[in-house]
Amino acid sequence: MESLKNWAKPFLTQRSNDIMPALFVGHGSPMNAITDNEYTQAWSAIGSSMEKPKAILVVSAHWLTYGTHVTAMEKPRTIHDFGGFPRPLFEVQYPAPGSPEMAEETKQHVKLAQIQLDHEWGLDHGTWSVLVKMFPKADIPVFQLSIDYSKPLSWHYELAKELAFLRSKGVLIMGSGNIVHNLRMVDFQGKGGYDWAVDFDETAKKLLLENNHQELIQFEKLGKEALLSIPTTEHFIPLIYTMALKNENEQVSFPIEGLDLGSISMRSVLFN
């Protein structure tokens, strides 16, 4: 994966707008949490080269709710929200502290949704499987925002804009999902991606570079490649949140590119 060799450069460049980057990560299989590969090496490099966040807010594909919730506990639990994987994966713990203060501030600031403070959820694998590589010391407060699955993508885009104030407070906002995510089409033997998956992944890249967010919000109009790539929207919505945070003077870059198992895009997107 040639793009990994120079991906860290955007983080090492002095930021002119004095706010934390916004980052979308294609998290892929939970096994990445205990695997050393090109993707996990890149996540590690992101964490080691980025200015240390004061807190991290994650919008994960794996916390779907009716209504919008934000975790507000002091010590969020590590949730192993999957089955059929080897025991070492279930033994992984990510004991990062929570951020009740930031959760309360988020609740008070957001007007589009009546955010509910949550004391039960914790950190699901869309969050900890990435952060265990990115910030392995688990010493940065982490809180999650749920995805109200009853709302359209346009609503999530507008809600995300109300979260932008957190970036100036030193909070890294990270969306965790996959631009292409079709588990029914996974090819465990194949390398690279299906033609339709490659095509849509490249289309998404092009639209992001053009700041053409509306076409991504209305992805159903982009043809069969889009529909195959996004059979359900939960892994795509975290990208909607991240791209909504982009400021006019920020650049778009792609720290990680590539498809895994034929039908899962591992593309990451940085706004900085």
C-alpha cells in the first residue's frame, strides 16, 4: 500500500486554524485490534505523530439508537460486541477514562437533538479496536455519540456541524465505520476489492476532494456501485459526521487507502 509511506505528513504540518483535526477511520474487522498489519501500523503512526487530544469523541457504526445519546460515565467499559472470534480478542481491554464534563457540554450545546446522557454503553469495538493501536496508553478521555438510526443522512450532517465547537477545545472527533461495507459479499480468500467496491471507493474520494458532500449524502443516486457498497447505512454515517466538520480552509487527505476482503474499504479521511 504505497499511500501509507507518506501518510503522516499532514499531522506533522503546523496547523493554522488552531483546532484539532477531524478524522474518519475505516476500522474493518475487529481482529485488527490484535493484528499487526499495514492498517494498524498506520493507526499507530497517526497517534504517535498527532498533537495529543484533550479528549476524543467517537461516532461509531456500532452504537445505533432511537434518539441521540452520549456516554457520560467516568470509566466506560470495553464492549466486545461481536461473536465467533478467538478468545484473545475478547480479552482486550481499553481502560480509557470517560469525559462526563465534555458529554454535558455537548448536550448543552447541541440544539438539533435532545441529547441524553448515557451511563450504560461504554466503548464498542468501532472505538477501541482503533484506539488500542492509535493511543495504546489509554490515557485520553473518550466518549461516544450514538447514531439515531431513525434519522436521514442529511439530519446527521446538520447535527455534526453543531459538534464543531469541540475541535477548538482540543477534542479529536473521529468517525469510525467503512465507506464500503458489504459483509454478504466478503471474500476471505481474495485480495483487493471487487470492481464495484473499487469504483465506489474512488467515487467517494473524488467527491470528498471536490467538497461535493451532497452527492455523498444522496448516495442512492450514484448507481448500483453505491448500493452494493452501502447496503445499510450504519458504517457510512460516521463519514457523514466527519466530512460535515470540514472548514473551508482545510485540506482533505487520505492517510490510508485500500480494500480488504473484497468488499470492505479501509480508507481513512483526514480534514486538517
